[in-house]
Amino acid sequence: MTTQDIPVITIDGPTASGKGTVAHLVADKLGYHYLDSGALYRLTSLMALRRNTDLRDEHALAKLAEHLPCSFSGGVVLLASENVSDAIRAEEVGNTASKIAAFPAVRQALFGLQLRFRHAPGLVADGRDMGTVIFPHAQLKVFLTASVEARAQRRYKQLIDKGISASMEDLLSDLTARDERDTHRAIAPLVPAEGAHVLDTSGMTASEAVDLVLKWHAAAVK
């Protein structure tokens, strides 16, 4: 089996649409590898913040992204040998990641890294441009979305459950601003890929969304 023959499922969508949870569960059900592409941008963001890198310096940010010492293991995100699963979910890190993701040089630096996650028996990749840019010939493409209110509520619960203080008003404002940046950036804007199944998860549980994606996958492999 060549690399191009390895099946890929892409699950794209805006922040807090549930794509990470759904993608991870689908990967577990199928025994596929999992790529959280958003984590790569968050890892780059975290490194930049820790090193006080000028967030306007596209070249310096791309250098960080190009040599990102990261790995995913059992649901844990590692930066070198440090578990940064919680650190990359901080709001400052997420907001910074959204900003630096607009730089073409940063996206190009991470392009090859993302392709290298494609291993047998298959890959489930979640992000914002998995189906449009990174894996345009994926076997199955899904675009998850939800109302900004539903997404803010989910993010609020995630933060509170982790003991992190949060403001619903601030979350709504941040998500709206992030949506604006992601959908209107010049490079790889957030849009459903051609042929993607669009799924609004506002009133759905994660298990319901997973079951639907698995149903689409079964139909795609027939």
C-alpha cells in the first residue's frame, strides 16, 4: 500500500464545534491514527509566547513551526517530552494561534509535518483546512459546525471543568473574532471542502455525531 492509498477522513470546522472530540472517537472506533492539526498551531503559539517571539515576525514564527518537536500519544500532546495538553488550550494560546495561522510561511512550514501523519491503516485529521488544502483527495470529508452560542457554552464548560475561570461574554466575543479571522484570511480560509458532509452539532451529542460520521464512512468505502 502506497501512502496515497492510505484512507483519510478529514473533519474540519470552527473552534469548539466538537470536531476534536468527534475525530478522536472516530479514530478510536476505526483503529486509525489521529491528527489534531490545530494543536500544531497552538504548539507553535505556545513556543512563541514562551520565547517572547515577536508575533508580527512571520519568518521567526515559521522557523518555530518548521522545527516543532511535537508528538501525540494516547490523547496526550507532547512538546519535546513535556505534556502540554492543558497548556495549549489556554485562551491566550488559542487566540495567538488563530492570528499566526494567517501567515503563509507558518502554514507552509507545517504543511509537510501534517502530511507525515498519514500512516496505515488510516488517518482521521481534524482542523480547518484538512479537506481543502492538506488532504483534498480524502476518502471522506466532514465539516462540523455549531452556533456560536453553543460553542461558547461548550468552551465555558471545558474551562470550568478544568478549574479555569471563564466569562461567557468574553468567550462569545473571542469566538466571533476567531471565526471572522478564520473565514476571511487570504490563505486557506475556513470553508467546507468540496464534497464535504456539513453537520451542525448544536443540538447533538458527540456520540450521535460520531455515529453519523461512521455511517458516512461505511458508505464511502463500499
